[in-house]
Amino acid sequence: MKRAFVVGHPIAHSRSPLIHNHWLGVHGIAGSYERLDVAPDAFADFVRALPGSGYAGGNVTIPHKEAAFRLADVLTPRAERIGAVNTLVVGPDGRVLGDNTDAPGFIAHLDQSLGADWPERTGGSALVLGAGGAARAVVVGLAERGLGRILIANRTPERAAALVALAPGVARAVAWDALPDLLPGTGLLVNTTSLGMAGHPPLALDLGPLPGRAAVADIVYAPLETPLLAAARARGLAAVDGLGMLLHQAVPGFAAWFGLRPAVTEDLRARIVADLRP
Ligand code: ATR
């Protein structure tokens, strides 16, 4: 029986077990996916003990993504670029591989929600709000998808400037105060800040100046319909919620641990949506 995990601290809130156990059930795979609470001071020992532990690998969440990056024996080029690991795979040689599936997860979700021709249809620049770990994955994903112009705006400008190196020649840092002026040239607006998350203030940005062909994506998924997405829909713009990224980032891990590439279906989405309801 194959076993995998999600490790974090705290970990009770994680929806990953629901996602992976759904796929295990759908495909009749005799496996398990467990929630593991490991404190930061015990995480290095946890990773070192993985080979021979019986686990095929697992997901890594807050606050361990950067530590996992440092502790993995081998990194995928994408994890190397992003500087964080959310997926660990124990190789046949006992080495621990670190990957980051947030970037392709975000892109797979955009492709599935908007149709694969969205870069041409939306036109303009991608404008990324925020400069934390989620923004790093989004910028790398957009650059890998071939976008020619990625603007990054963050309340603390130095953090936005630091992200430009992730997509040299393509990304540029812009001032947070300049957002209203940048909207007319924006094809895709992505919120990676905590603004709009349950318990946080909404993002105060008038979407009026966005072109009619623009799309708006939020990586926040609690609530599913953030004030930003509601405003985008009210304007008739394509709105992409954050749940899809969570679902799609899980696919490569499941494939590596359990040997089958699962689909992100409406059925799965409905299960997680039901669980997210307060
Ligand atoms: P994560 O790694 O999950 O993306 P993070 O590193 O805490 O999380 O980043 C949160 C993002 O939300 C940051 O870009 C943060 O801006 P700062 O870098 O200036 O802190 C942004 N953020 C949080 N509260 C904000 C607010 N009230 N106004 C604007 N941006 C905010």
C-alpha cells in the first residue's frame, strides 16, 4: 500500500487530504494520504527520515516550504527558480526530490477556466499584485507560459523588485499607487495578496478601467467568491477563483506517489466547495 502525506504546522485546515482521498477512492487505489503536524524544529529530522519511512512522498505547506527547499536532496529546475518546495517525492535511490507544483497548478487552472488561447485573447500585460511565496509561483508560471510582459505591484516595493529576477526581461516592478493607471493596459490581473481573504480587508481597486477582454484571477479561495472576483463578474469580465490552483497543484504529486495522473473534475470541486462552506 502506497502512502503519502501533507506536512505543516498547524495542519488541521489543510484540504489536501480531501483532494487526494477523493482520487484514491475514484481510482480504487489502495493507498493512504495523511495529515502530519510537524513543528519547525523537527522538520529537518522529518525530511532526513523520509527514505525508508514507507512514504512515497508528500505535500509541504506553511511554514515548511522554504525549509523543504533547503533540505531536499535534488530539486526540479522550477523549484530551484521559485525557491520553495511544496511536493516531495522519495526516489527509488532513496533521494528526496523537491518540486514546486504551484506554478503549473496556477497555469493549468487558467488554461482550464479560460481556454488555452487566453494569452492571445486577453492581450496586454499580466499584472500581479503581491510579492510573497504565492506571487513567486504565479510569476514563474506566467513566464513559463510565455507571457511577454509581467508587471508586479506590492505594498512594500522592495519585495516586488526582488521578484523581477524570476523572469528577467519580462517582469517589471511597478508602484502600488500606480495600479489605477496600469489597468487599461492589463490583460490578466492576479491577486496573490491576502486582501479579500476571510478576516482580511478587501482589495480596494476600481476595476472600471480594465479592458472588456481582461480576466481577473484570485488565488484566495476562502471565500471562493472574493470581493475582487465579484466586482470582475459584475463588470462582465472573466473571473478565475483560487480553488482551481489548489486542486491542480495536487495533480503532479498524486501522479508521482500513486502512479496515475488524476483529473480535476467538477465532482472533486463540488466536494471541496461543500467543505469550505462555513
Ligand atoms: P504568501 O507567501 O502566502 O503569498 P505573504 O508572504 O505573507 O504570503 O504575502 C502576503 C502578500 O499580501 C504580500 O505581498 C503583502 O504585501 P507586503 O509585502 O507589503 O507585506 C500583501 N498584503 C498583505 N496585507 C496587505 C495590505 N493591507 N495591503 C496591500 N498588500 C497587502
